[in-house]
Amino acid sequence: MTDKNIPIIETVDLHKSFGSLQVLKGINEKIYSGEVVTIIGPSGGGKSTFLRCLNLLEEPTSGTVYFEGNALDSKSTNLNQHRQKIGMVFQLFNVFPHLTALENITITPILEKKIPKEQAEKEAMELLRQVGLEDKANEYPRKLSGGQKQRLAIVRAMAMHPDVMLFDEPTSALDPEMVKGVLNVIKGLAESGMTCVIVTHEMGFAREVSDRVLFIDGGIVAEEGTPEEVFDHPKNPRTKEFLSQVL
Amino acid sequence: MGKGILEVFIQYWPVFLQGALGTLKFAAIAVLGGTVVGTLVSILHLSKNRLLSGFAGVYVNVLRGTPLLVQMYISYFFIPMVIPALNSIDKIYYVLFALTLNSSAYVSEVIRGGINAVDKGQTEAARSLGMSAKNCMIRIILPQAIKNILPALANEYIAMIKETSLAGTFMCYELMYTRTLLANKYLVWQPLFIIAAIYLVMTLSLSWLVKVLEKRMSVSD
Ligand SMILES: Nc1ncnc2c1ncn2[C@@H]1O[C@H](COP(=O)(O)OP(=O)(O)O)[C@@H](O)[C@H]1O
Ligand SMILES: [Mg+2]
């Protein structure tokens, strides 16, 4: 489906400002198929903004985001169709409270991909089973724990058969005992070959799953490399300082 | 002092009843019409197009920032003046027109508020899945907004019951107009208390009904 030489996501000189606040100051990154990239860095450094630019939830002030070779902001690009292939998981889950777990998963495939309801439900049940939620299919989200909501949010995105998954601090809002279940689901995805971009404060997890780690600070990628390079031999003093605070 | 309040009510209750029914009818028409127009206005107001949302903003501000009575007078005298073809229409429609537009401004704010109160994360999740803006609004946002909107709309109806009293100024047969009718029979003060009592019964019982329905809705939530 995708040419291995074309990055799934490429950002070119990506800038983003909110009013006079410059949040992203020129980010050039390429993320290739099958890669697992984690993003670490201090709060307010622009990690979420960067991630949200990748599916144009935030519109870049300048610079371009390419998805599978297509400029996302181009007039001729069908943004909705591209977004279907870019799954996103949010810190606060954002599951749909008025829909059951099953409907949360099936609504978009049925509406936007015209998948027959029966088929969509069959697939959704299989996804729920994979994350241990098959008995919650007909529950509304208010009956689910935080960890269950987040696992639901992950399979909701997976039901669109994305080519890449973006995670924005997927476990930051969870009670400690829920974290592991969610991280295991993400790890499973990563190991199955799904391209993942993960903003996280879970350093052990980042070290374990990443092919590449980006340290974003002050709106730029201040350091990047393999987990060993970044965690064990950081070059940038800012990285060292950050790691000494969180490790 | 003349006759007592009870005596007047017993003698003239059909007059008051007709007035009360007129009031309920006017309020219903204004709120129903106001809901249709107000929905459109709120859609304009929420639109990304600056011109459309700006127009809606001005519309809402003008109608909420000027007295309903003034709006009724303008509608009543000015519209037939500039569009003579409309002269043959029953005058009551001019009053209803002003009531409806006035109501639409408040209703559009109720709807806009209800939509804005839905967590932004809901839109972000839906759009990140690749859902179109239209489907996101219809399938994700509105079903959640409706829970905020319905009780507020009911309250708007209750408020409108009081507002319609101004229509009596233009000899539309609603509750307040019964004052004029009975003043002709030299009953000046008694009808006022009866009218006040009937308004109170109508608004309080409707408020009560709204509360009951709200409780039902939150149980099914
Ligand atoms: N929608 C917004 N409007 C204004 N400022 C914002 C907005 N989103 C983020 N910011 C600001 O941008 C900076 C970076 O935020 P963010 O990307 O969320 O950082 P991180 O995820 O690394 O903590 C912060 O100073 C934040 O306050
Ligand atoms: Mg963040």
C-alpha cells in the first residue's frame, strides 16, 4: 500500500504560534512505516501541539505536514479521508458518552467508510475482545474505568485501519493501577508493526518500545536518537537536566 | 371599590380563560417559530465564515439589546408602511412576527450555548477519526447538546408566556388584553390581580413540569 521510501509522516519547517506565543519553531521530522517514535520533554515544550499538527487538529502557522507524500493542507487533499488513516488517542480518552462501547467503535466506519453495520459490529467485537472489553460492548462509557475507556479509545481508532497511530500522553490521566493495561495494548500494537508516535512521560516504556526517541523542548527537537543514545548518553544539557528530573 | 375579585372571576371567567389560551398560543407560536429561526441563526453564528457569524451576532445583539415592545411597534407600524401589499394581513401577525424574531435571538443563544458546552475533545476525537464536520455535528455534538438545550428551551417558553403580555397593547386577545376589555366595564383593579394569579399559575406549573422532566432525563442518563 505504501512505498517504504516515502515517510508515512513528514514535517517540513513546521511552525505553530498561538497569537504571539511561538510554540513550534521549525520541526523537520520523518516517520517511516513500522517505526515507533516516542516524544519526551518538559511540559509546555510543544509535544502535544506537534502531535496535533500531524493530523491538522492544529493548523500549522507555516511549514507543511505530508502524510504518505500528500501535503495535508493542500486544497486538493481530502483531509477526512487522510485522517481516517491517522488514528489518535487522547490523554482524556474523549470516548463518546452517548454511545455504547460498540457504537463508539462502529459509528465512524459505518458513516464514513460505508461498512455494513453487521460487518462493522463483527470487527468491533473482535477488537473489544483483543483488549478484554468484549463483555462491555453494550455498556455506556460512564460504566467504564479510565483504563477501559482508554482501551476503548484505542480500538475505536484501530477500527479505521489506520496506517499510523498518534498517542498524546495516553496514560497520564489514569490511576496507577490502570497504566499497565493500557501500555500493554500500545506495546502490542507497536510489536505488531503499527507505526506509532507516542508522547509519554513513562520513560521505562519509552525505552522499551521505541525505535527512536525525540526530545522536544522549547518548540524544537532538541535531541533525538535511539533509546540508548538519548537515555544513556544524552548530548544536550537540556536533555540531561530533563532526564535527571524524571528518572 | 365595587365588586370583589372572586365575584369578578366567577362572572367573567370565560373572558380570562380565552385570554389565558391566547397567551399560551402566542407563546407556543413564538417559541416554535423562534426555535426554527433560532436554529438557523445559531448555525450561522457557529459558522467559520466571518460574514455569516458576524451577521448572526448582530442579529442576536440587536434583538436582545432592544425592548420587545419597541420591536413590536416597529413591526406593527413600519412593515406595512414600507410594504403596502402586506396591509391586508391581520395585524396580529405583525405582533407575532416580532415575538418570533425576539424569541429566535434567545433560542439561538440557548442552542449555541448548548453546543459550545459540549467538550471540545468530542469534536477532536470525531474529526481525528475522519468524521466529516456535518456527521460530527449531527451524530456526536447535537445528541450531547440537546440535554442542555431542552430544559433551557422550556424555560424560554416560560419566559415567553410573560413577554406575550405586551401583545395586549396591540389588542391581540391574550391574557393582558382582558384588562382592557374589563376596564370598559369599569372593572379596573380586580382583573389585574386575577391576571397576575393566572400568569403565576401558568409559569409555576410549567416550571414544575420542566423540573420533573429534567429529573426523568437525568435518570435515563
Ligand atoms: N490552543 C492553544 N491556545 C493557546 N496556547 C496554547 C494552545 N495549545 C497549547 N498552547 C500553549 O503552547 C505551549 C505548548 O503546549 P503543548 O504543546 O500542550 O506542550 P506539551 O504537550 O509539551 O506540554 C504551552 O505554553 C501552551 O500553553
Ligand atoms: Mg501535552
